[in-house]
Amino acid sequence: MFARVEPLTTTRRLSGPFDYKADGLALVKGSIVRIPFGHQQLDGVVVDTTEATDVPEEKLQAPTSVRDDTVPEDLVDLANWIAEEYCSTPARALAIVTPPPGKAKTHFYAEPTGEPGKLTDKQRELLQRLPGPAGKDLQALRRLEARGLVKISERSERRTPRTNAVEDRVHDLTPPQIDALAAIDAGGSHLLHGVTGSGKTEVYLRAAQACLARGEGVIVLVPEIALTPQTVARFQARFGDTVALLHSALSEGERYDEWRRLRTSEARIAVGPRSAVFAPVENLGLIVLDEEHDASYKQDGDPRYDARHVAAYRAYQSGARLVAGSATPRPETVHTMHRLRLPARVETKKPLVFQDDPAPPGVHVGGVTPRTTLTPRRADGLPPVRILDMRESQHSLHPETRRAILGTRKSIVLLNRRGWSNFLSCKTCGKAWECPRCDVALVLHRAQHEIACHHCGHKERVPKRCDACGSLAVARHGAGTERVEHELRGILDVPIFRLDADTTQTKDAVPELLARFHQAPTGLLLGTQMVAKGHDFPDVTLGVVLDADSTLRFPDFRAEERTFALIAQLAGRAGRGPKGGRVLVQTRSPDAPAIVSAANHDSDGFLKEELARRKAHEYPPFADLIRVITSATDPEPARAAAAAIAEQIKVPETQLLGPAPLFRLRDRERFQLVLKTHERSAAIHATGRAVEDAARTKAFKEVNFSVDVDPV
Ligand code: ADP
Ligand code: ZN
Ligand code: ZN
């Protein structure tokens, strides 16, 4: 018997698999082995076993060791598919499906057998405390074991991830929930489209329960555990230890144990972010993709997989059901999946008006009087949204926003830009401060006394004077979360909780900050898009979006989709409690369709218009995109490599755009080539080959290549 082994290396130059002797080793497809390879030892995965090989006997070697854990066969197949689909290599794809490092933690456990025997007082005492862990009495217990009085076995000890408990509330489903559940349970893939609070999670829980009852396993994908603790907690509250949690903030031991519990089917539900799509769940019955619009489902490094696409393939491969849920689904999902609707928030049996809170005691009113307004509540339970035109404004807060914030006990303010101001310039000569390694402006972070590049992390001290002309007049343009926090502190006495990458650098910072805001009787949560993700704060009655068009200004076909989702998601956080709520949206593009539809909670209108626009411009889902980026310290080889790739790609029904220069990043000049294709697999294949050829070309030795299929 021989084993075909794929060595786990990141280089593109090796193309395996390679044959090894398997005699006497219990090797199967999915075994993880250590192999001699040239002069080195490498880890590898057995991708196949065979009876014959072309390698001459004297050249054949055997693996030097075999790991106890194996990769399930279907995940080996999935990795092969990923390698092709994302123009990666089998080795890189296999590396993401192998178990996490580590091994089980065990201890000795002793039980009395009940056999009679002569005992000393000490031994009698010892027997009395059994059954239990042997601990430091192991030596003494071994002697009793030899006499048949005690049985000692090795038990593994679970390292349990810490989670926050919630109470499980089981509800009778509403008629739309019943219909959705029936459709999901019948099989296939479905989009569950419903506003925040419409009961989607309850449907996932029921669908999962039905799978467990049939002996099937479940995978639940969530955007980021830290930002969606409630979904995780609700699965744990309902299903207990049957739930395994997979995410990067676990300790190595915890991660290993959770993986192992799934592999042995001790746990049947895997919950985690995108990489949990590779959870070793046997007899898979359901994959849930919560908040399917979230950009974190796309992997940044090679293989640049999209967990949503992988989930769809895995569901197809195993015959599992797939349900993707969102209040703001992506146009492509609406176009390609069967849609189930949950039309309204579940709990809407409340009066159709709400009242602003009186100003909390101690608030500086600063010339404006907090007012009390009555606004009709919508029939679907969603808060009314007002667009505030900022075209004429010099300030970061509209007077109405100011008034509303002053008059509210608990509010959320979203500004999708961190730092103090977005760029600095010299008032005398016009010099703008840019990153020396990237062609982008440096952002001022006042608390750290530095200006920083948000692309490469470069930092320097805040300039006191212009190094070009010596002028002392340095202007600060724009406002980020740090500056708005400072401004708000000047007018507001309620605690301000700032949530952005600068305030949450430690592992537990996000959940801690959210918990503090949750418990505070008054407060304002201010931050980047992190504030618009899955939390549920029933007492928040005001949501504010500052500079709502910041996402619209990106030159990207997803700009509209992102802008709509950000506003609609924030609106979903406000007014969930009995007091209702409202939302204010500050923008310099008050007529932009994405903003207007979001303000009207009109996702159907938005999707219809957006799909028409995409169809006219042949964007996904009406064509597939593949992006190739070449980079090098000098522009010429990077450009030439991109041109060589473009030259080689000849696929029907495919448009080639570029090569076009991208801004310099981390000291590397970059060029981009985009394929817009109606022949997806042919285009992927051709791109993969062209990139491989270019990577092997001597002249492009210094060039880096990255291929992104379905870029987001
Ligand atoms: P979503 O996932 O769409 O945001 P959830 O499933 O979290 O919605 O439901 C919102 C709230 O309504 C939760 O507190 C949930 O416990 C409750 N809920 C869900 N379904 C029902 C129901 N059928 N009857 C009463 N309450 C429900
Ligand atoms: Zn100057
Ligand atoms: Zn930089």
C-alpha cells in the first residue's frame, strides 16, 4: 500500500502529491504525517491511498510519524476544490482544514472495585474519597490497583471556553417563522430576509434542533464572536455542551478540545466565524450563515476564500440545508437563493408613538433645550429615520443631532472613521502629510501624539511645523471618532463608550466595553461600523450615523450596498425596547438612492434598483469578477508582469480591465488586472495558469502575485 501525500508548504513551486510507503502504518485519506522530503522533514496530509506507484522501490520512503487526529475525508475533498476555485495550491488549502495544534489534556481517574482486602488506615481513608481524580495519590493508588482493589483509567479533561450565559427563552413561533422553518427543514438553500428582531435566530435554533433530532450535525457561522456574543450564547443556552465554539481568541488547548469534541461527535453544533466552515462535523444537516452580508466572511490571505461560497459548496457536497440570514442581504444572494421573509419585528404590540427621554440629570444643555417629540412608530416596529443635510454645515454635528443626543439617555453614534482627523496639511505651502511607504494620508491620533498610516501601521510624531517650508500653521481636516468623542464630552455628562480599533486592542476589550454600555443606565456608544453589528440593547432609543456617505465615496461597485447595509443595520439597533426610538442620518448626499432607501427601510426598493444597476454594468451576480494584483518595489516589473498575465488570458465571454496602477502600499508599487467573466471556471483556470507561468518567469522574480476570485 502507498500513500499520496501533499506536503504542507506555502511555496507555489512544489506540486504534489508525492508517494510514500504505507506498509504497517494505518494510513487513510486524511491522515496527517511527518515525511522526509529532500533534506528536510515536512508535515503532510494523505490525500489518497493506492496499490501501485511509479516511484522505484529504492527511492520510496516512509513517513516518520503519524498524528492521532485525522482530517475527515470530505474536508480533504473540500480543500482540493478550494485550491482550484481560488487559484491557490492544494497545500495551502489543506493547511486550513487540518486540526489545530495541541493534544488532549488527560488525568488519571480512580474508582474502587469493591473487592475485599486488608487495608491500613491511610488506605481506607484513600478509598473513601474515591471515585475521583488520582492526583498526588497516584503512587499509592497504583499499589491498590495491583491488588485489584482499585481501577485506574485515563480520562481527558475538557478545557472549556469562557462564555457569557443567557437565559433560554423558547417561544411559540409566529406564522411567518413557522413557514420559514418548514421551508428550511424541507431542504435546499434559503435566504432568510428579516429586519433585526424579526426572529431569525429563533428560526435557526429550531432548524438546528430538528437536525439534532435526526442525528445530524450543524455549523453556525457568525461574523465575529466578540461582536455577536448573543447569538453564540443563545445556541449554548439552548443546546449546552452539544455546542462547540471555534474561534481565534480561544487558548490553544481550548481550540484543540473544541475541535476534537466535534471530530468525535461528542459535540454536534459548531459555532464560529468564517473558518468554522471547516469544522469537522459529521453527517452535516444544516449550515447557518448569520448576517450573510458581513464582509468578514471573506478571507484576506491566500486562499482568499469566501466562507459563504464555501458553505454553499459544502452544503451541496454533503446534502445539507443552507440558510443565510440578514436584514440587509447582498444583492447576489437575493438573486440566487430562494427568499423567505420575516416581515416585522416580533415584539411590536406597543403603542404607535414614542416619547423622547427627558434629559438625564446633570446634562449641559448648552443653549439648546432638549425637546419631547412624538413620532409615529411604523407598523413593522422599525424606528423612523431622518436624513439631515450636511452640505452647508461646518460642524460635525447637525443642530438636530445635538438636540437629540442631549435629550436621550442611551444612544449609539456611528462614524466610520477612527482617529482625530483624516489628514494634515500645511496652511502655507500646502504640503500634506503622507505615509512614506504608502501613497495615503496619515491620520492624526491625538491621544497617542502620533500620525499613523491605517494601511501599513507606520507612525510618526505629530508635526509641530512644516518640514517643507518651516511654517507653524498645520491644518487638521475632517473628524474621526476620537475628535467626536472629545466634542461630545464637552456638551454631555453621560458616560461615552468609544468602540473602535484604537480602544479595543486587548482580547477581551470589545465584550467588556459592550457589557459596560449594556449595564449603564445612561450612556452613548460611539464608534466605527463595529457599533452596528449584532448586539441587542433594548434601551437604546436613538441611533445616529455621522457622514453616512463616507462609504459611498469608495470607488467600488459595492459602495451602495455597503452604505445601505451600514445605515439599515444601525437602524436595527435602535428602538428595540418598549420606548421605541428613532434614527438620524447626517450626510452630504441626501439624495443618494442607497441613503434614501435605507432611511425608508425599503430594502426591496434598494435591492431592485441595485440589481438593475449591476445588470446594466455587468457586475455580480450578472458576471463574476477575478482580481489579480502584482506588486514589486519598482513599478516596471509589476506592470510588466500584470501585462504578461493579461496577454496570456484568452477566455470567451470575458472582459479584461487593466493593468491599472493602484496606490503604493508598504513600499511596493502595485498593478491590478480585473476579469469580468461569464465563463467562471474557464476564467479561474486560465488566470491560475497565467499567474503560475508569470511566477516562474525569471524577469518577474521580485514580483508578488495575488489572485482574488469574487473580491469584496
Ligand atoms: P433576529 O435574529 O432576527 O434579530 P431574534 O430571533 O433574536 O431575531 O428575535 C428577537 C427577539 O424576539 C428575541 O428576544 C427573541 O427571543 C424574541 N422572539 C423570537 N421569536 C419569537 C416569538 N415567536 N415570539 C415571541 N418572541 C420571539
Ligand atoms: Zn509648508
Ligand atoms: Zn503606510
